Amino acid sequence: MKKILFVFTLFLLSVVSVAQSKKVALHHMGTTSLFYGNSAFPQAIAAAASGDTIYIPGGFWDAGNIDKKLIVYGAGHYPDSTQATGITHLTGGFGFYPGSDSSLVQGLEVNGDINFNSGPIAYVTINRCTFNSSTMNSTTNHITYSENVVRGQLNPNNQADFLSIRNNFIVAYVQNIVQGALIENNIFNSAWGGQWYTPYNLHNVNGSLIRNNIFMEPTAGGIINGSNNLFQNNLFTMDPTFGTNTATANHVNVPPATIFLNYTGLSNFYYTDNYHLQNPNIYQGTDNTQVGIYGGIVPYKMASVPANPHIRTSTIAPTTDMNGNLNVNISVGAQNQ
């Protein structure tokens, strides 16, 4: 309990300081260092040791490549859950490099791509972020994409072993998997079928387990270009063409208007939509939870709130009082995951 209170106190101290002047906080073995300006995140990475944690508050920040094991928390990317903190925007894409094994990034809005470069990289998790696309330019294993909003594509580039793609909202597609991926409880909101210039929802995807997803693609031939996959308990708005793949217990020909509580349409993600199912008890996955992002072992976190203590309200006086005290009123809610 003392350790938890100590870490929480450090968090609050860094929150107050960051809230006043927009600094990035680096936590290393019980000490906190603060970095200033747009390049604060790359500065924190350079100063960090493997295993450190970096907190990036709301605001616009330069991106920084990760070449050591780091835990990186942003404030989140949903407008309605970041009113007190602001959204954590990274103004460009970034990459994982050798040495970044076992890193976690969470709660970031990335104005660019998140790529894997220059050598074997393992056990990295990208969680509760939004970004354009992600490409693996080097061999990887045990990479996890979970609870993200992917505005473009995921391209393992035939270099990923034990890849996990879970509970994401994917606006475009997944492509280039040789074998062994787990693709479950995602929403694919693209309409690529029949377009000569675009691939399928799953393009050149082979030998993978594809279960409990929702495919909004309206064309029967637009789902899969690949072989030896197993499709289980997915929901489709049409009756797909599976080719040489195996399909069991899928929900087919489901009218799009009957799926979500609030749904604007294809080919985009809308923060104002509600992607909970109208009938979660009808459309069940292999684990007897609902298909889509709110089912599975670890359902999509409402509003993608990061796992670290989250600032719900924040009121900070613009100046000190006559005694030199600064009036700060911050309401923080601890997360259970």
C-alpha cells in the first residue's frame, strides 16, 4: 500500500507541475525529471533508462523514436474524456527500434504512422491509441495492437510471428501476414470490395485465426484475399466468399442499421458514434461474449481512457494568492486496467 501511495503521490506532483507549464514527466526508480518544450518527449526518451515510465500530458508534442524498454502514457485521444487534460497529440509518426522490446505506449493521438524498424523487436504493445498506419520494416514477434483506432492499415509486411490484433477499430485493412496471427474482436469499417485500386479488408492474409470480428464491407468478395485461415463467429453484413479458407458459426447478411447503437457510416471513425451492439446477446463470439470491440477477454475501454490515474476535472488558479499559494483542485480517478 505504501508503494502505491508513493507512486500515486509522484503522479499527482507531476500532474500539478505539468498542468501549470506543460512538461513531460520521466519517472526513474522513484525520482521524477521534467522536460520542457515541444521536444520534451524525445528529450525524455534520451534521458530514460530501460524500464522507465514517461507521462505526456495533453498538448502538441514532437514524436520520438523508442529504442529502449519504456512505458509511455498519454492523456488519451477522445475529446469527451480529455476535457480536463487535453488530448495528447504527437505531431508526427514514430518508430520502435532494437532495444524497445517489452515497451508499452498508451493513450496517444499520433499524427502519422507507428512503424517497426532495423532489427528484431519483440513484445511491444500499442494500446488505446489512434494513428494512421503501422508497418513492420523488420522482423518482429509477439507484437500486440489492442483497443486502438487505426485510421489506415496494419501491414506486418510478412515479418511478424505471433501477432495479435485485438479489439481495434480499423478504418482501412490488414495485409501481408504469412501465418499465425490472431485477429479477434475488431471492427473493420472499410468498403474496399470491387475497387481496383484497393485491397480487401484482409489482403494477402494467410494461416491465421480470425474470430469475433465485425466486417461492415458490403461486397461479398471484398473480405479476404488469402488462404488457410479459420473464420469463426464473425459478423458480416453480407454472405462472404471464403475461397480456400474455413468458416464456422459466422453471422451473415446482418443489416448494417441493426448492428450498432449509433452508426454514421463506412470508411471513417466518429467519436460521436456508439459502437456497442443493439443485440449483444444474439451476436456471440467463440467465448460467449459479444462480437466486436466490446467483447473478448479485454473489451475496449470506454473512451480509451489510459490505465494510469486519469484526471477527471482540473481547476488551477491563474495566479498565486497574497501568501504565495497556488489554488489547485484536481479530481483524479484510478483505473482498474
